[in-house]
Amino acid sequence: MATIEQIKTVLVTTAPRWQHLAAAVPEALLARKPKAGEWSALECLRHLTEGEQFLWPVRIKAFLAGTSFPDFDPNAPQRDYSTLSPTQLADEFARLREANLPLLESVTEDDLDRPGTHPRLGAVKLGQMLHVWAAHDLMHTVQGERALMQPFIMEAGPWRGFAFTDHDVSPATDESAG
């Protein structure tokens, strides 16, 4: 089990990473879906931002208060972030994350075993949810970066099938890969 400090080390890196990507990468590339049905990097950032406002702080507070918490549907947006530019969205994510880090600071090692009930998963512990938070950050950041890779992978020539098999959403052997 990772410690609270290890979880925090992941959580403090996510917002600056997205701020750098949002500032450096063209919006068209950030908004490009890797393929139909998959999220673009920008959609990953929107999801992380929404979770930072409506998911993680709600659950931490519920665990610490000993109350139940609602389910979170990532496909039912709680707020429309579409009016924000990528840099504004990344800055909003960073602002929300900065506001939530004190919640993590308030959690002690003894709190990690606090029980809760997830609407679909049943009995869960605060420590498990904190591990999910860190893994969730990394997963959607990798997912966003994987979406950004696709136009580069498609033009990699003979390296495409050699170097990118784990990240290529349309393998070179696929006729539609172009």
C-alpha cells in the first residue's frame, strides 16, 4: 500500500503536467479523438477537472464525516467546461486541485481504514479511494497523452509497428489506418 505522502506526490504533479500540455500543444491536437468512441486529451482534462470539483472532495468529506456519498457518472457531466480554452481549463483544474490538497493533508494514516459504502461497489475504505484518486490521475493523463500520440504514430513509417504497438489505436495492418 502506498502512503498518503506517495499519493500526494502523484496528485501534485498532475495539474502542472496538464498546464504544460495545454499551453504547449495546439488546441486542434488536444481536441483530436484517437478514434471514434475514445476521449481526446481535452476530454480527459475536462473529466479530471470535473472529478476535482464533484468527485474527490465530496467523497473525502463523506468518508471523514462517516456519511454516504453518491455515485459519479463520468458520462453525465456536472458542468459545461466547453467555453474554457485548454489553458483556462488546465488552470481551473490546477485551482481546484490546490483547493483539494488540504483535504488530503487532513487525512491521517488511521483514517485510511475508515469505511464507506459506494452505491455500486459496496463496502470501501478511504485508503482505497485515495489510491484510486492517484491511479485515476495517472490513467487519464496517460490516456490523454496516448490520444496526442496518434497523428505522430500514424506517420512513423516502419517504426509504427515496431515501437508503438501498445499505443497505436489503428495498427498499420488496418487498411483504414491510411
